[in-house]
Amino acid sequence: MIEFGFKELRLHRISAAIGPDNAASIAVAERLGMQYEGRIRDHVFTNGAWRDSLLYAVLSLH
């Protein structure tokens, strides 16, 4: 998907907002070369409460 985004869609940046407790998604993001950029506090409202998200992103090399 990363390759498709950069080559076919000509994106400059691909990002993911991941729940802090979602270790599997964090591992996938890091395996894809995404870097941790920070925490977005109270980013999404789910299950009756506001939740933080961790922001990961990768930039095109072109």
C-alpha cells in the first residue's frame, strides 16, 4: 500500500493515527518505515470516552 500511495497516487506523506494500546498496529507501522511523530490528545471519541492517538508517518523520498 505504501508503494502504491507514493508511486501511483503520487502522495508526499502517508500517516496513521493509532490507539496507544494497539501494539500490533504500532509494530506494523514501524515495520513499514513509519516514524513516531507524537501524541494527539483526546483525538477520537469511542466507547463513551475521548481517546488519544499516536501519530506515525512516512514521507516520499521523491
